[in-house]
Amino acid sequence: MSRLVHVIGAGLSGLAAAVQLQRRGARVVLHEAAPHAGGRCRSYFDATLNATIDNGNHFIVSGNHATLAYARAIGAGEELVGPTQPEYPFFDLKDSARWTLRLSSGRLPKWIFDPQARVPGTQPADYLPLASLLWAKPGRTVAESMRAQGRVWDALARPFLRAAMNAEPAEASALLAAQVLRETLAAGGQACRPLTAKAGLGRAFVEPALRLLQYGGADIRLGARLEGIGFAGSDSNSRVSSLDFGSGPLAVAASDGVVLAVPPDVAQTLVPELTAPNEFRAILVAHFAVDPPHGFAPMTCVLNGIGHWVFAYDGRMSITVSSADRLIDTPHDELAKTLWREVAAVAGLPAAPMPLSQIVIERRATFAAIPSQESLRPATRMRWPNLMLAGDWTATGLPATIEGSIRSGQQAADALMNSSMERP
């Protein structure tokens, strides 16, 4: 008889775990406290814009193998689109300069030696400090591990690391930044093609997964908040024995498993003595109901502004502000006006009148990707063999990204199923 596994949380980590468990033959029950799945990576209808929008702008790169495999597994591989070449448009608000970073397809960074491909105003030797980051030591910040200044830092390293880590890169964990670098620039241009969800996060990551799980017989329970976990047995043979969703304990048999894919603060209320990150960073997104100009790139990096990346969708343009804690208490109408001026400048659109807008803020979008918080991330395996942790805040080796979230869910599922196979 197949193993029964309870997955707690239907964000990307929980969905990835549930899909992986089902693929490996487990019977899945997916519990989610909210009335919808997706967590911090979802789509919803916004009445102000009269459109379906995402709660945040996310992009992945072609080297995010776990994410691409997950999308293919749920039948949504075609939802992720991007240029055929690893190219990134830039716009500098300071002097209205435009250029495109064109990375080489192979591992050899030939683009560094091409003035038409690299950052304008730089020389090949200017890129050498990036390599020093690959040998970063634990507990160090990026600024303590490489020269965090100069044209390459300002116009390439800083904006890319800020997008990946949602932190001011100079103070961010050098170990996490190094892993981002290894899986992108150091892996060659074909690992760096930018991809976005053409019809929204829901259609790319959430809705197809729910359909696949339901088709495979999974029991999906929305609005089911876990209030407590029961443990049984001695220290050497302890396990999860029950789950309490507010209507009395639900027994968990010795052969059953649990994947806990909830935010870190929630996990700490459920699991004894669990260490977890406790500092977070916000992400702010401004959406505008306006058609992008014909041929405008799906995403453009913005320098010397409040916003950092402009995204273009059908009937909508958006701008993302990473590590936005300093702005979250600013009146939304003021934010919209400021950010629209930047979007209009980047897109070559009239600054007035401002189109309909919506400000979306995720106050606890990611854990703070700084050394002190990195040391608090727990492993997937717990001391209870039938309980595994999942989430972008666990020790994935990556910052809090879609790739890290999906990897964590898949690893938790595999660890649980492998442990069941190892039992006598």
C-alpha cells in the first residue's frame, strides 16, 4: 500500500513537495491555511486595475533546473518565456543611457572582451573582482569578500545580486551570492537567459499543479490551518503521531509522513526548539494599467532610480523595488507617482496622465540574506524521521528564490520517501 503523506502548506515549496511525492507513488493530502494556494507566488484579480495580476514580479533564469523541471512536470513548461539569447536591457535614469548586456552562450565569458556586449565604460580587468566571490568564506558579507565598488559593481553585480537576494548586496551573505554566481554567470550564458511567466504566476506554477494533484487522487484541503503537532516515542524512536487542525487530533500512523512547508515563524510555533531566520525583507511592486510600447523588452534593469526592474505584460507594466523596507510606510499614491515617472522614462511613455495603478507590498517577502540569518536556516531532515521541512528559508544553499523554494520541496519529498524505503 502506498505511503500517506500530509503536506502542510500550499506555497511553491509545498506544491513542489506534493507533486514530487505523488510522482513517487505516495498518497498526498495537501493542507493550506489560506483559502487559496500559491503563498507568496500567486496571481489574483485586482478590481482597481480590472485585471489579474501577480502579487510580485518574479523572474527565473534558464539555469534554474529544478524550476524548469517542475514546470514541465505539471504541464506548464510553455508558460515560461524569454529571449532565445542571454541578453538584458539596461536603462540608466541618471543620464537616460540605454544598453544591452549580451552574455556569451558558452561557459567561456567571451562577452567580457567585447565592448558591444559588456557594460559600457568597462574593461575586461574590471570583472576580475567577481571571481574572488567564488572563494568567499562563511560568515562574510559580499563587501568583505570582493571589491564592492566601481562601474562593474554599480551597473552589473549590484543590480543582479539585489534581484536574486532581495538585500543590499554589500551586506548580503557572500556564500549565498557566490552560489548565485556559480549557477548563473559562472555557468555560462545559456544558464542566464531570463524567463518570466507570460500569463502570470498562477498559470505557470500553481493552477496546473493543483489540477495534476487532483487528477492523481490528492486530497486538497484549503482553509485548513495546522494548530499543533503531536509527537510520540522516546528520543531515539520519536515520530510525529498526530496533526491538529482545530477539530481534534488527526492520527498520523507510523508509516505516514509529514512535510512542513510553512513560513519560519509558523514552523517555530509547531516544532520544538526549531531555529529559523527571524529577519525579513520587503518587496514592493507598482502595477500600471498601460500597454507597453511595441517591441519593449519583457524586463529591463533600471539604474539610479527607486525601482530596480521594469516588467512588461499584455495590458500592464510593473516595476519592482527590492529590499523595500524603507518605503513600505510611504503613502501609496506618492509611491505610484514616483514609480510611474521611472516606468515612463524607461518605456518612453508620457509621464502624464498617470494610468490606473496598484501598489502591492510583501512585507515579509524573503528572509534577510545576511550572514547572521544564513546561519539560522535549518536542514530538511528533522530528528523525527517522518517529518521534513521545506521552504525557501531552509538550508537550500540559495537565497529565497523560486528555485530555492522548489528545490526545498523536492528534497523534502525525496528525503521522506527515501527514509521510508530504508526502514526495515
